[in-house]
Amino acid sequence: MSVSDQMPMPATGRFVAAVHHFPLRIYFEDTDLSGLVYHANYLRYMERARSDMLRAAGIDQRAAHDSGAGVYAVTDLQIRYRRPARLDDDLMVVSRVVHVGAASCAIHQSVMRADEQLTDATISVAWLTPQGRPQRQPKAWTDIFSRLCQGEDFHP
């Protein structure tokens, strides 16, 4: 057994019913001179959580990209900053699908410190061709998003 086989894997989230939970910790590089998390970093945390949620749901974005099937692109973002995160905080990004369309979906995300909401956002994405034109999402994917949007207990 190699040393790498004995090491823990990177952080990954999991579904609790139809809601995805993604853990993260705040490091020095995440903060600005005031010691607070730089505002743009919340978007990075949410992006990681959304990517992890799709992977956990069985949606393979990389294979779709590599095959030329298409990619997701953010089309709208509404965000509210409520409280700051600080160095060494343990946070949870909570994500839930709130809308599904033929070529789009919207995901609401909250960055939490225990029971305290620090930031929340709704991100809308569109499924695009490699040339950047909207197209229908793969049916299997819209089925997954629909189940999540309806609050079905989701365990792929």
C-alpha cells in the first residue's frame, strides 16, 4: 500500500435529502488585510459546492465538455453578504435546486457557520453548445434536477 493510498481524499459534500452540504475551512489566503474573507471568495466556495453537488448527483460535466456536448455558464447571480467569515472558521455551503428549465436551472446556496447564515445567493446557469448557444440539457440531467427541485430524498 502506498502512502497516497493511506491519505484522506479532498473534502467532498453529501446530500441530506435533496439538499447538498459541502464543508470547507477558511485559510489565511482567503482573507484580506482586515482578516475577513474577501468577498469574491464566497463565489469560489459556491462554485466548488455546485460542482461537487453535480458530481455527487451523477452529472459528469467533464465528460460532457470533453465530448463536445456542452457546458454550463452562469447567466444570473444574486448574492447577499450578511456576516463575515474569518480565519480558521469551519463553514458549510448548503445548496438546493430551486428551478429547472429545458436549458437552465437555478440553485440557491447559503454559506453557513454552524446555524449562522453568512452569505446567500441564487445562481442561474444555462446549458450551452461549445459555440455558446443555449441548448436543452441532457434529459437524464433535467430528471435529476427535477427530483432535487421537488425535494425528493436523493441518494445516487
